[in-house]
Amino acid sequence: MEVVVDWGNLETLPLSLIFDKLVERIDHIYFSVVCKNWYSIAKFNYENRQIKNNVLPMLMIPTKRRSRKKRSLYGISSKTTYPFQLPLNHNKRLCGSSHGWVAKMDDIYEGTIITLLNPFKNLVSITLPTLHMPYDYKRVTHYENNVHKVILSSNPTIRPHDYVVVAIYGVQKCLAYIKAGQKFWTYVHNDFLCHTDVLFYKGLVYAVGRWNNIVSFDISNSKDSFEHEKIIPNVVSSRWNNYYAHRAYLVESLEGDLWLVRKFIGFPDYSDEDEDDERDISSTGTEGFEVYKLELDLQSGKLIQMLRLDSLGDNVLFVGDSDSVSLSASYFANYLQKDSIYYTDDFNDEAPDPYPKGPFDMKIFNVKDGSFSEHYPFQARFKRMPPSLWVIPPFQWD
């Protein structure tokens, strides 16, 4: 006798068990659109804070057919490229990924136009006012690298009148920010430059550079001035005499501490290589990371000390052209490597011809033993394409 299962009306317990087995945010969305019953189970389970606060970033990659108008999503837990494509041009670099939105830039005579795009919500866009950039701050070729990184304080879909955008821009890697609804950017004085990452942390914005130079500033009292207002930040650390790191990131740990992550890069020699050469390039690129816990003076905001970490505890870090985030190794014990940094190739702003063979530098670095492994293998179709980046698909209950 054939048993017919009414999948749409399964009871709460088995449906919740099925939902708990799903790790990728996209699979949660797939689950919720099966029928009304499954949607209600997904919504009920998603309101659990543990699920809300533990969301794996996905990797936005070129499509298999090298489409210049679409991008694919890869899930590192399922090791699956999902069978749908995001309507985003892949012939130009995206300069940020934050709260489910991505940022692109366009060069104009007066400066730069940054546009925020939500590829998961009908490509809703927000075009920001002109970011003014002196001519000697700009790259003429590969101008999409004139904006190095854009981050958001919150999701504009959820808080359309209460978010802040911070940008690192220009060859000198200066800082500027703008609040929702403002018509003009506020600029951090250009004596403070060479930044590679920014982070919203405990009510302030922190920015870090390649020599451990760290500044912070308060955005709560900014004006909306057409005079290109410039602010003087608080200097948290001015240790320019420290040895150079090619990239530096700031991450809030799961324990609420501020961490500094420094990346060191070796460079390949392409001078004798043919453009179509398929040789292995895995021996070039990132050579290692260092991670430090920063202890700050609560009153002055100055750096007291940096403590080098030889273990990340329960933290697993994700860095690149995206929000720098930490996830729980124990929550994702079957999917993430403990004591590891998952990174994408984001060193594209200094080479005369960015990524002639890539971007290829996408790996996992183990802080304890210094080893490398792959989260997504380099593909030939990546050649001369803009870099892949982490993105966290938003999950809203309308």
C-alpha cells in the first residue's frame, strides 16, 4: 500500500527539525516559500535570536558562462553554486558589501557617485550625493578602485531614515560619511589617511590603516553642510613606525572586543607568463595573518595595548571587500574551520592592471598552525574579472 505524505501539512516538530538542518540563508528562504505552513514554521524558528545572529556569508562569484551582467552565489557550507543569478554587472568591481546591500561607483568630473544596490529585493537602489574627490586623489585607469570600501551602519530596507554610509576613497585612502537623507558628505581631514577598513563599534566609527594607524570619530552631531565639512578624528593609535601590512581589518569579536587583523601579501611575477597560461598560482598571494585584541582607554579613546592572539577561541573571521565579521565556530562546527580566517582577494588598488590572472587569492588561513586551505577553488573563468566578495542575504518578514 502506497503511503502518501502531505508535505504541506506536516506537524511543527518535523518541520522544525528539517529547518534546523538548513545552514545557508538562501535555503531558509527556499523553505519559507514552499507553502503557508512552511512559511509560518520558518518565521517562528527565525525569530529565535540564535538563528538571527548566526548567518553564514555567501560568496558572490562570476557565473559559469562568464556573464558580465549577472553574478552567482556559492554556499561554503553546502559547497553548492545556487541555481539562480543576481542581476549585477560583473564587468565592474563592487566596492562594498554590507547588511545585504552592495555598493558600486561611477566616475564623474566633479567626483564620484556611489550607488547602493539590494540584489535580493528587485535591485532596489539608492544613489548617494556626489563624493567630491580632488583630481590628484583619483586613478584615471581602473577608476572603480577610487572607492576602496563602503560600509553601512544598518540595512536601509529596515531603517530607511536611520543609517550611515562610510567610504574609504581616493589614492590616499581618505574617509567620508553621510547619513540617510543628507545632501552632502562629511569628510575626515585628509591629514588622516591610508585606511583599509572601517567598523561601527560602540557608537563610534573606527578606521585602521596599514601601519596600525587607527582613528575614531563620532557621527551623531554631523552637519549637512555644502561647504564640504571636515572633522578631526580622535587618534586611537599613531604607530606609523610599526612594520607594514598590506591590508588591515577591524572586527568586533563575539565577546564584544575590538580586534585588529593584519594581512601580509606576496606578489607573483607575471612578466614571463602568457596570458592564457594555466599554471598553478596558488603559491602566491596572502602569506599570513596576525590578529590582535585591542585594549582601549574608555575615557580618552586611546589605545592602551595590543595583545597578539594565537587562538581565536570560538571566533571565525570573514574579511575582504565586505563587512568584517566574526561567527561562532561552535554553532557552525560541522561547516567552519576553528581558529580560521576566511578571506577574499581585495588587493586590487595598486597594480597597474588589477587581476591579470585572477582574482585568485581566496582561501582559509588557520591562525594556530599557519596553514592554508580552500573555501572555493580558483576557476579559469575568474581571469580578468572583478573580485568575488562575501555577502549576507537579508531575510525579512514582510
